[in-house]
Amino acid sequence: MGKIIIEFDSVEESHDARVALDGYKWKMAMWDLDQVLRSTVKHGVSITDRSKEASGNEMNVADKIREEIRDILHGYGLNLED
């Protein structure tokens, strides 16, 4: 297994270190959001009340938001499937 070393030289760079270390958490948060939206699109579960059925409009908006998330991630060279 390879090794990656990220080195930060000063206290001022501690924010950069935290951003670098939290990358996986950001990915998981985006994955969770995508799964909520997917549940609305695929299963008709309302975003605002998970015990209710989503309206057609809510399902369309959820689908568009999923597409936009993927477009934004693609623009940064990222995707949720990796």
C-alpha cells in the first residue's frame, strides 16, 4: 500500500490541514445528500417529510438537483462513485 504524506509547516496552515483531512467527510456528506434525493426520485419519498409521498414537482426538483450536483463535481474532476 502506498503512503501519502501531507505536510503543513505552521499554525497558520492548520485550516488547510483540516480541509485536507476532512475531504472524505465532505464526500460522504454529498453521498448522503444524493441518496436522499435519489430516494425521492426513485421511490417517491418526500424530502420534507420522509413519511409522506413526494409530489411530482418535488421529484422533478430532486432529479434536477442530483444532476446539478454531478455537473458541479464533474467540473472539479470529482464524482460520487469513486
